Amino acid sequence: MAIVGGGLSGLSIALHLAARGSQVLLLEGAEVGWGASGRNNGQVIPTLSAVEPDAIVKRYSEAGERFVRLIAQSAEFLFRLAEQENIDCEAEQTGWLQPAHSPGRVRLSERRVEAWRRFGSPAELLDRASVTAMVGSSFWHGGMFNPTGGHINPLALTRGLADACRRKGVRIHERTTVTGYRREGDGWRLLTRDGSVKARAMALATNAYTDASVPHLDPRISRSIVPLLSWQMATDPIGEAVRARILPGRQAVSDTRADLRFFRYDARNRLVTGGSVLGIHDAERRVVQHVSKRMAEAFPDMAQLRVTHVWSGRIGITRDRYPHIHRLGPDFWSWVGCNGRGVALAVAFGRELAAAIDGAPASELALPVTDVDPLPFHPVARRIAPFVLAWHKRRDHTN
Ligand SMILES: Cc1cc2nc3c(=O)[nH]c(=O)nc-3n(C[C@H](O)[C@H](O)[C@H](O)COP(=O)(O)OP(=O)(O)OC[C@H]3O[C@@H](n4cnc5c(N)ncnc54)[C@H](O)[C@@H]3O)c2cc1C
């Protein structure tokens, strides 16, 4: 079996295939964790960003129901897997809070909690006083809390999964870019700049980075998303006195806005947060200014924070905001489009995709498999997507 891409998806597929007794080769063009998996905010969240459970079930019926349950259990699955594999990734299962930014969004939180609970999630509705006590600010109106969520150091988790894979016999080749592949006999031949390899089955786990180094690697996948740049940053460690007032329970927080406000502490007590800005000119300075101003609105105590690290990564956004799972050919699987929420999902998908590659029947898989849906006028869509997002952000003030 050959896996292309050494992020959480590729590594989780590899780990679960190896556990099923397969010989696995993983090819990563840069280094393990070089894509979104090493750059994300580390929030372990057992929901999708924009799609509700009932809509998933309506669209995919029984497979949809299995998929919703997989999402609901995904955070717990990630934390237990990290524990079993002894991965030191600064895991804190302190819960995930989605505070509501308006009274209208509190009603959305109510509907979400009710829906997720029907699928076995322990999600809870918190009123304004409880959210205020949890975060240390009355900026939000209430919200949804899920105690199975939390946060990890994403690069440490990804590297730790790679170590766990190696212990199970997976061969990982970094700095090995796959430049193409073709069907050959009863398998797939994968080409690299230095040679080629044949595998019975393959998985393309390159997600929003599919066209990053080889523009035409698989246009079916790269054209079904627009990659949006998300900026992340970390501050100087925050003193105990402030931490006792702001987010004393160290939960992961990301609110209901389209212009998401999200933050958490890391193991060194830095605040790890971020946001997005239009365009790349002077983006680092602009995003730090934008995010610092927003944080100070909710937490005046944090007005003077010094940002020490800034970085960015690509998020794969699909037209319908669903993640898409594809069978691209015989024994050839892929998924794309985390829409900003893929840490827990990628790890949970890995187990299912490994089962699919191993020949498990569709009726046992929590994977609603769909045809590839390339965006029409993809180059234009890529260019206008940030403006569409900016338009969505304007609506944060009205609902
Ligand atoms: C800035 C940012 C913040 C985020 N924050 C969160 C969060 O807090 N919580 C959450 O749930 N989700 C978050 N996400 C989403 C989450 O990080 C992703 O959904 C997840 O990491 C996807 O993992 P992956 O393995 O599918 O893809 P990636 O980690 O992107 O891995 C793809 C890999 O494929 C490799 N590759 C590409 N082309 C080739 C080739 N031709 N040959 C070989 N290798 C190749 C790349 O080098 C890369 O390492 C965030 C994403 C970003 C970008």
C-alpha cells in the first residue's frame, strides 16, 4: 500500500493499515507535518465547521448517520490513540467551547447541542453566566461545550504518529515528492523524481496541498477546493495571575463567527490564536494588529500581549462546506476539504480509509463516498474566495 502525504490523514491511514497487517510505504514531499497538520491551531473539535448532523444524515442516509457518529467520537478517538501510542503531544482534553457571538447564535447553539446529543455526543448548552465564568469575559452570550474536545501540539502529534507508524513497520520517505501515478496491471505505479514504486492500493492524503509542489498531480482533487490562507500566532507566555482570570480551565475556544475568534493556551502558557486578512501584502503585520485588537475587545487584560511567532497554512474549502471522500479508481482513495476543522476528523478518517483500502464493505464504513465535484472556473473561484469570506464576515454583525 502506498500513501502520498505525511500529515495527520496519511499517517493515520498508514498506522491503521499497518495495524491490520499491511505493508505500508508513505511518501512525503517535504517533512512529516509540513502541511496543515503541523501548522494548525491544535484545537481538537468533534464537529464540522459549517454542516449540521441532520443535514449530513438527510444527504447520505445510513452512511451519513455512521459519519455523524464518527465525527461525534473523533476527539475522544484522537486523545485515546495518542495515549495508546505514547505520543507526547502536550494533549489537554479540557473540552472545546463554541461561545455564541449573538442571541441568534445562542439559538443555533441550542439546536446544535440537541442534534449532536441525539448522535451520542455529550455536548452541553451553557448559558451566558457559565460561559462568562469559563472564559473570564462577558463578551459572549452563551454557547456549546463539548467535554471530549481540547487541544494538542499539532506538529508533535503529527511527528508522534509518524514514530508510531515506524514502530509498526511503516516505511516513511520524507523529501520524496510524488510527481504522478498511473494504473499498472492490478495496482498503481507511483512516480518520484528519482524512481518509481508499485503498490496494490494507494491513498492520496495531500488535501489542500495537492497542487502545492506538483501543480497537476490530481486536478480532480485540487480543483474541488479553494485553499484559503489562515494565519496563526503565539504570544509570550502569559503569567499565572492573568491565566487565573482568563480561561482558567484551559479549554480550546472557537466561536460562532464567520470571522472566527479562536484561542487556547499551549504547554508553555503562550496564547495560540489567529485569524485571516485579505491579501498577502504585509499580511503578518496586519493580521497581528487585527487579532490583537479583537482579543483586547473581549479581554482588556490581554491588550499588551507580545506576539512572538506568526505562521500560516492552507485550509481546503469545498463549495458545499462538506468534507468529500472519493474513490478515485480501483483501490485508490482520497479525501479533501476539512473546511477548517480537520485535526480530529483526519485522524478518525484514517481508520475508516484504512478499512476501505483493506476491502471492508461500504456498509461498514463511516465514509459517505461521493463523486469528485470540481469547482467550475476554478482559477476564478480561487481568486474570489477570500472576498466571499470577507462578505460572510460582514454578516457577523447582523446575526
Ligand atoms: C492554519 C490552520 C489552522 C487550522 N486549525 C485547525 C484546528 O485548530 N482544529 C482543526 O480541527 N483543524 C484545523 N485545521 C485543519 C487541519 O489542520 C487539517 O484539516 C488537517 O491537518 C489536514 O491533514 P492532512 O493530513 O489531510 O493534510 P496536510 O497536513 O496538509 O498534509 C498533506 C501533506 O501532503 C504533502 N504533499 C503534497 N503534495 C505531495 C506530493 N506530490 N508528494 C508527496 N507529498 C505531498 C504535503 O507536503 C503535506 O505534508 C487548520 C488548518 C490550518 C491550515
